[in-house]
Amino acid sequence: MTEIPQERRVVTAIPGPKSVELQARRLETVAAGVGSTLPVFTARAGGGIIEDVDGNRLIDLGSGIAVTSVGASAEAVVRRASAQLADFTHTCFMVTPYEGYVEVCEQLAELTPGDHAKKSALFNSGAEAVENAVKIARIHTKRTAVVVFDHGYHGRTNLTMALTAKNMPYKQGFGPFAPEVYRVPVAYGYRWPTGAENAGAEASAQAIDQINKQIGAENVAAIIIEPVLGEGGFIEPAKGFLPAIAQFAKDNGIVFVADEIQSGFCRTGQWFACEDEGIVPDLITTAKGIAGGLPLSAVTGRAEIMDSAHSGGLGGTYGGNPVACAGALGAIETMRELDLNGKARRIEEVMKGRLAEMQSKLDNGDIIGDIRGRGAMIAIELVQSGTKDPDPQAAAALAKACHAEGVLVLTCGTYGNVLRFLPPLVIGEDLLNEALDVIEQAFGRI
């Protein structure tokens, strides 16, 4: 494994000529529906750097959408996955099992919140994990309704599209969607009509009232929420909201599912974001950061709930692939050894400090309506000057300006007006500050 110099380097226009050539080939053979944030083709990646085929080195503030938290070529992930690759690539755990799958489930039982007996089932993607959590909740409760929240994102399969709030690009034209899915308000503090200080109590009361009146609590199998809402704009539900919803679920025999696919595995400075208010979910779904870039996901939860499904009712040909399981064990090893929770908290300290400084000193700093997030899951919501009106054009322009200077950033949000930052947790502080310098300069060009 060759170490990539941890320095930004822009030697061509971005994208460069080789990337432009590859993009032309891509357009001939790759479906148009598969988009890309930036058509720069990667040659190598590691630490806080992505190196493209033209020799440019970009500072990575995306981590492949919160996946490569340990870096894109972490030593322990590469070592363990390579060793497993040499032994065997696949048997299918449902045919002849292997120890790696069991080891991952043991780690999940230890790391996820709560000291109750836990079991897991492994899959390939976040959407698969969420879909299986619904299956498990339905068979356990013998109920059918599923409650989700405004601004939530849960995947691109038919069921998870129904669970997802945002229409474009995730749902437009792909219906009809799965039935028995109901959406209720979330405590979006920045946009709550009576102020952020009231959002937790008022939003939870509204959500519970809607569930009782429109669905009937006795008909609800599962309540599913991201403890920090990802694609919806890195929304932290106002304090008190999650505990109230979790308690309502407990009181009514509803399975409370924490979707930690984007927020899990040290991303928010804790192993899981739901720990912030002491939430112990019945089921927790994980993916993204679990395996250092290899495709793996999981549903972990109370043993009696997980065991509700009959033998053969859960699974999939590739679920818990042995190479991906080895990668997960390497990623967890790295998280422990490098204290990546601590590193995430330090990233928050640096980023929030610098972003607040920009907000106060830049001539156009008032377009930063809100700075939010936890750990290395930080965002700024951009608005039109002097208002709270969403400004997606400013978000797009800022991202474009950063990309041109070799800093990869992502946008998100129901209104498309949020710039989100998901640096690898192993990024050097010098690189992080350099990226923030570029972001600050970009504000002067929009």
C-alpha cells in the first residue's frame, strides 16, 4: 500500500483532461440516472486526500458520503480484507457460514447502545438494512403501519423510497410506492415556527397526536428516524424530541428503529448518534462507515425482536460477505486504536469555530443561516441575505468554487441549500484548516 502525500495539489483544471476523456467514455455506457457530484476520476485515495487520474490531489470532505471514516485505504482494512480475499471470497453465509460474520455480530452487540441481549443480521446496503428492519418489526408486532418523519432519508428501494421524504431526485417518476407508510413532523429547530427552543416539545406532541389520530398507535409496527437526519440537511432534532418519541414507542409496543446508516461508527463523536440523549433503540440500522468502504450493512437489536423472523426469512446471497466482514473488523480496530470518537469531536471544534468566524466576519456571512451538526457531521444552511429563504443556488456555487480549488464538498437538504462536511475522521488538522481556508475564499466568489 503506497502512502498518498497528504497535501492538496491542483495541477490541471478540475476535471483534468484524463478525467474528461473518461467522462466521455462513461456517458457512452453508464446509465444517465447514475449521477456524480464531481466528474473527477479517482486513481488513489487515503487519509484526507483523493488523487485523480490527472495527478490532482483533492482534500476530501465527503468520505464517499460518510463511508471512509477510517480513510479510503486504512491499513487494518486492507490487511484483513486482503487476507480474507486470499482464503475465499464467498460461500454464502446461508449455505456454509464463516467466523467473520459472527465476529462482526459480536462487535455490534458490544458497541451498540444498551446492555440487553442483542443479535444482528448482515446485508449489503443501508436500504437493505432499513427494509429488513421493517420486516422484523412487522413480524414481531403483527402490525403493518410504519411511521417516518419529515426530511428523512432511508434509501432507494421501493419500500425505502416510500419512507424517504424528498421527492426529487429520489422518488420522482418511480411510483407507486409501498403502502402503510405515514409521515409526521420532526423538530427542525432552525425552521420551527415558534423557535428552536420550543421545537422539541411541540414537534413531538404534534407527531404523537398525528399517530394517535390518523393511524392508531395499536396499528404501528415501527417508528424509524435518523438521530441526525442526513440527506434532509444534517438536522439535529431539537432536544427532547427523540426521548419523547422513543418513550411513546415503548409505551405502545412499537419497535423504535434508529437509522444510523450515515451517523454511526464515530461520525458524531460517539459510536452512535442516538447515544447523545441516552436513546436505546429496539433496532439500529448501520452501513456506510461500518466496513471502511466495503459493502456491508446490519440490523442489530433486541434478541427477542430479532428472533421473531422464521429461519430463512432473513438473508441474501451476498449479505455479510466474508471480505466485507474482514473489512469491518479492520475498520472497528482502527476506530478503537485511533480513538476516532475523540478525533470527530476535535473536527467539530475546529470546523464550528472557523465557520462561526466566517459567519461573523464575511461581508456575505449572513447567508449562513445555521451552523449545525455533531462531530465530523457538520453543515451550514444557506439562505438569502436577511431572510430564512433557502438559497440552493448559493450552495451549488460554493460547492463549484471549492471543487475548482481542489476541495471536495457535498450538498444536501430538502431545499438543496445545505453544504455538508463529512471529512474522514483521520484527516490531518492542517488539511482540515486548509480546506476551511478554501471555503472561506469561495464565499468571496459567489
